[in-house]
Amino acid sequence: MLNTITSLIIKPLHPHIGALVTGVDLTRPLSKVVFAQIRAAFNQFSVLVLRNQPINDEQQVEFSRRFNVLEKVSFSIAAQNPYVYHLSNADDRGHLLGPDAKKRVFLKVNSRWHTDSSFKPIPAMASILSGRKIPSHEPANTEFASMRVGYASLPPKRRKMLRGLTAIHHYGYSLGLFGDGGVPLSEINSLPPSQHPLVRVHPETGETSLFTSGHIESIVGMPVKEGRELATELIAWCTRQEYVYSHKWEQDDLVMWDNRCTLHRAASIPEREIRRVHRTTVMGEGPIEGPSYETTL
């Protein structure tokens, strides 16, 4: 019998990040006890994978709202539901996008290591992605890396240097690296730059982590080029090969990750097969707090 505390099994997928959750059916109600265990696992492992979850948008929204209030969709190019992004390499008629389609530019932003909604005044807590149509031959992996592990593995002097620095996150900057992606200028302008500490404290676990992202445009008090180089350097540190979990998608997978301490990217965008995933985004808490003391290993 599924959705009981005895049916729930949580198994690590990687030494540093990610766990597989079985014994759960999200098309059926979850008790408070089972949901509490899922949330605890989410805080512990940062990335959770639930396979064989053939849910619809309403069920995805219902599950996502149990974590917190949902963000509304920011970009009309990917929205059919105010709370659900429909991310696909197909157009509205279901035809595969051509290689020069503007929407492919929009999708390419997701191929850079980033954290969702870091460019908002209150960044996202969680992203929940449902695999509605997964290619059978072309790879469409999503990769994840822990910024908690990244911070903890830094030399103490380096950690001390980073504390107190503030990064400026701007979606217009990261999208502009590829083009406009068909996103209306009014929607880009509705998301002005936001500032967040480069080192933050997880509000539920109390652990300290980096908070870097491909959306970082600059770092306060540093020359623009130098600030961008530092952000890139920290991302590279967190995403060393041995620290990355690469998720190979299967049909009806549901994958969720903690944007407060996790970097992710779409490792590839299929060229010949349609891929369609639906994402809900759970709002975080704000303002973000940095550490008041140095965390020891």
C-alpha cells in the first residue's frame, strides 16, 4: 500500500546530493506524516527524485503548495497556467522548434548553471519539475550540485573573504547573453536587478552555503569583470565533476530541488525529439540572511 509511513523509502542517489523517493503516489492524497518525511528528506538531500508520477497540472500545483505559496509565472512565452511553466522544445501546435527559433534562446538560459528566481527580491525555495514527454533516444539530463558542499569544501580563508559580499542578480543580463528569446521587453523590465548575500544561511537547516548563480551580473564593490569572474569561479568550484548528480530523465519523473542551496542546469536540449516538462516554483523566505559567524567543518 502506497502513501504510508511504512511504504516510504528514501535512498541516496549520490554521495553529495540527491535521493530517490519511492512508495509514494502523488495522484493520491498524502498524509501530514508522510509529507513531513518528504520535506525532511528535501532539506537533507536538496534534490528528490520521484519516479512514475503521471500527474496533471492541478495535482502538481496541489503538491507544490504544501511547501509554501507558489510564484506566479513571469514569462508568458512558457505559460498556460499562472503557476505552471510549460517548458518545451516544441511550439504551441506541438511541432518541434527549428534551430533558429527564438524560444530555443529562451531555453538556452537554462543550460547555464543557475538557481531559479535568484533575480527576484525573494528567491525561490523549490522548483518542482514533472516530465510529461521525455525523449526516448536523445539525452535530456538535468545536472545538480550542492552549494552547501561547495561552501564547506572551501579553504577557511576563502570562506572568510566571501562573507559579507553582495551579488546583483539580473535576468535581463543572463538572457541577454543569448538574445531576447522572444521574451517581451515589458516582462524583462518587470524584473529589475536584486541583491543577495554571496553566502547565505538555510532558513530550515541553519547550514551555511554559497548563493551563486548564472544570473549574477556583478558584485557590489568590485569591478564588473572581476565580480563576474568570481561568480564563475565559485560556480566552477561547486560543479566539479565528482560533486555533480546528473539526472537521466524517464517518462513521468518528478524532480524537485532546493534553490536555496542547489545549482542546476539543463545539460542538453534535444534537437530531434520533443521534450516537455512542467515546472512549479515555490516561493522562498526573505530577505535572505547571511551568516553571523564562521561555520566550522
